Amino acid sequence: MKTEQENKNTSNRRDFIKTSAIAAAAFMIVPRHVLGGPGFIAPSDRLLIAGIGVGGKGQSDIAGFAKSGKADIAFLCDVDDRRAAGSVKAFPKAKYYKDYREMLDKEHKNFDAVSISTPDHNHAIQALAAMQLGKHVYVQKPLTHDIHEARILTAAAKKYKVVTQMGNQGASNNGPRQMKEWYEAGLIGDVHTVYAWTNRPVWPQGIPWPDKKSEIPKELDWNLWLGTAPEKDYVDKLVPFNWRGWWDYGTGALGDMGCHLIEAPFSVLNLKYAKEVEASVGSVYVDEFKRGYFPESCPPSSHVTLKFPKTEKTKGDVTLHWMDGGIQPERPAELEANETFGDGGNGTLFVGTKGKMMSETYSANPKLLPLSRNKDLNVKEKYARVKGGADGHYAQWVEASIAGYGKQEVSSPFEIAGPLTEALLMANLAIRSFDIQKNVNGKVTYPGRYMKMLWDNDNMKITNFDEANQFVKREYRKGWNDLTL
């Protein structure tokens, strides 16, 4: 028989459980930083996420976090109510905002992490604002719109000690890990050349800016959509997808597919910052004899050559060729006539002193060449695989954010994603410089067309063609503060 004190303790415990259940119904989970400071692990082991840009890719991103089983979508933010509708329906308890600045200001005590899936030109300013509040961040690829922004975010991750991940699912795939194991086992010798190619763009590029403005849809806040970009009238068919082909907002085929295709050489060879770059671009003809020049738009195709200095994984410099718009490298002699090169439209090829290996988009399905070499391979698994591979990219960040800064590994932290993004943006710098006009003694020349541009990494500048440095750091629109740590 229980004593009077034991009965009293039992009653108090029941009242506590009942009260806790009511409180839980009123508010799902208290953010861990409220309970115990930065890095504190909440008893529930769940992450409260605010999404900025929740339509399209943003919608699938936050759905991926929720699918992990360890995250709750607490807040939604989008400048376009039409694009946000699916996420609003899927997460009816999440409070909705249009301006991310208002959301961060009013609600920062009520969530732990931020997912950003907006057009490229607003990634950096949104990510830095969240990091400065101590929030873990997930940012869609490419990490930033210009090189200066990439360098700032890379430093910010370390300064603010938050868990970061770029939306580069291929980094969590088995492919890069398997190719690292093959390479370190000496199966293809020393790699000196890499090719990466894509069938993008699949949106308009190499065209003039429309000369007719259109009526702004009532659901869209055009001023907020522009964000850091220059003031311009709204034009039809720019939102939600075709912005990728305009330099003010997007980063072209490189921004869309470069992270997915160049991830493998960065991972396998430990590449970091390029030291020189050159480019050629496809032409658009406005009539039979005249080549069109449309500096506001990315070109329809390009071939860029980046040179990276020797690493601990190579015996010398590595030359990386990027090709887009349907341009592809010569098929390896080791491939039979009807065997698929990459995945057909996209791929990455490593050329070593003893052989070659290739992979598809997201570094998927790596293969040694000739394909007969893949039979009966017996290379020891050395690098731990991410549970779920590319699909596990979301859960990996969620779990690392719950654990706290520096506790668990992620596949594409900013320390890796920053330099990777810089390589893509340096390639774009060369592309944009291709048609820069230079007036010397009354004679107009196009030095960008034939120059090999030399990069001073410490000072973030091209040393032999100063005109190109205008693309290293862009000027934000009035009213949008520059990035400062």
C-alpha cells in the first residue's frame, strides 16, 4: 500500500504530464537555443526550420527536411504567393511571411535553422543575415552570385559556428566516395585533366532584354523579388524560372549544373582555388553577317578552361574543362560506339596517366574505362557512405544541426561549397569578360576574347586584365546593405 507522500507524488506526476501535453498542443517544440543556449540539444531532438523561398525547389527542400522525421517546418517565407501555395498547404501550422527580414526580426527566437532556395542573387544576403543570428543554414546551389559573396559566407560559417550545407545532393551520393577509393588505389594513375559538360541551358540565353514591360502579378512582390539586383521593370516569363539566363539574377548553366558536375573532381582531387581561367562562348547571329552581343544575358554555350595548382592528391597542376550548351569533349577511345558517355547530356570525365573514369550528373554511377574494367572490382570501402545517398543530404544536415557545430560531418559545408562555387563563378567571370570592349587610342579591341586571366587568390583579383574585376563583387541596389562580417 502506498504512503500518503507516494500518492501525492503520483498525483503531482499525473498533473505534470497532463499540463505538459496541453502545452505541447499549444506549441509543438521550443527551439533548443531558448532552452539552453547555442548548441544545446533539445530533449525532443528536433529541428525547427524557417524556409525562405518555398516554391519549386524550395518546396521540395523543406519537404525533404520534414521527411527526415527530425525536423518541423515552423515558418514559411516567399515573395510570390502563387509559388508558396503548395508549401502553405503542406505545412498549415507554419506562419507565413513575404519579407524574410520581417520574419528574421520577429521570429528569430522561435526557430533553429533556415533553408534558402531563392534566385541566386539573393542567396548571400539572406544566408548571412540568418548566420549572424546564430542559425544553421542550408542554401541551394550555387552558394552565391559572385566570388566576393562566396568568400564572405565561407568565413561566416567559421565565425558564427553554425552548421552549413549547400544544396548539392551529389556531394552525399556514393559516387564521389567510390571514385576517391578508386583513385587512391591507383586504378587510373595521376589525374591531370578533367572534363565536365552539360546540356543546359534549357531556358532562354543569348537574347536581348525584353523591351516591353508587363503588369506585375498581384501575388508577387516585385521589389522584394529584385532584392539586391538593379531596379528594373517587371517583364513577362522571367519568374519563376527563366531568371537563370540573366546575369543580374542567375549564373547560367554553370550555376545550375556546375556544382553537381564539378563536385567529384573537387572531392577526389582536393581542388580548391583556381589560379588561371580562359573562355570562349557560342555566338548568336541577329542577321546573316552580324554577331549579336547581349551583355545582360548569359551566352547560349561556352567552353571554359580552369587551371588548379597541384594538391596532395596530384603530381602537378590540374586542368578542368567546362562545356555547356550541348558542347561535349571528344568521346574517349575506350568507349564503344554505342556505349553512353556520362549520362548522355551531362557527365564528368577524369583523365589519368594509367586510365580514365567517368560519372553522370550528381557524380552518380561512376565507371572505369573501358567498361570491362568494372567487372570483379575489389577495392576496399574506405569512406563512410551517407545513409540514403543523395536523398540523405537533407537528413544529414538536420541531424548535424541538432548535434551542433563541429559535432557531425556534412557533405557540402561552406568550407567546401565556398571554393567550389568560386570556381564556377570564376568561369563565369571569364565568360562575361569575353566581349568586354576596350578602347585604346581610338581603337576598339576585345581583349577578353583571347586572354588567359591570372588570378590572385589572396587579393581576389585578376592581375592581368583589370576590366574583369568588375564581376568579382557586384554593387547591391540602394537600400540593400553590403555583406559585412
